[in-house]
Amino acid sequence: MTEKLVKWFVFSVVIALLLILFNFLLLLTANAPAGLAQLVGHGELLLIAAGLAARAIGDVIGSGDVRKIPKLIASGAAVIVLVLASFYFSHVAASYALNQTVNIDVVFFVSVWLYVISFGPVSRAIEPPSGNKFPNSVFYLV
């Protein structure tokens, strides 16, 4: 469990967040404001949330019949996050491309929520260690 969690965290979460770090460096280089809303106001975090959700779907598919119902629920939740994040990103990107006004605070709020929500299905895709006292808890990454 621990090895799988570490691999997931390093190769999914940390590497995906490098996109945000790159944005931060670009904003600093241009002497532009580099607040959180500016860092993810173009939908970058939406792409990361979609990637995490897609990873959760991939981990659940073919993972066996153990804990089948929670895995089905997690897969459904991951599909919802994947679809919402993907469609909203395409809307945000198209709005910027068409020079339409985009409220980066709204994009920031939606992005952060979808990102946080994407951890739920991911946590269900990672099997709990044997002997877990709370095997049906929503989050057992801790």
C-alpha cells in the first residue's frame, strides 16, 4: 500500500503540479502577479484533475472483484470529474482564445474543487492495507 501510494503521489501528483510551477516561473519572469488565481486561472488545475481522475479509472478497471461496489462508485465519480474538468477546461481555453472575458476567480474556485474532489476516486482505487479498521471510509490515504 505504502509503495503504491508513494508512486502515485510522486508520479501523478507531484509531476502534474510541475505545470503550475512552470506557470509560476513564467509569471515571475514577466514581472506579473503570481497569486494562486493567476497560476491556475487558465484551467491548468482542471487538466491535472482530469488526469488524476483518468488514472483512478485506469487503476480500478481490471482490478478484480474485491470491493466491487466501492470501486464502481469511485469509477463513476472519477468519470464525472473527468468529464466536468475536461469540458470546463475546453470552455475556459476557448474563451481565452476568443478574447472573451474570463473570471479567473471562478476558474480558480471550480478548478480547486474539482482537483480536491478528484482525490476521492483516487483514494478508492488504492486498496486499503489488510486489517484496516475502517475499510469503507471515504478517504484512507492518511
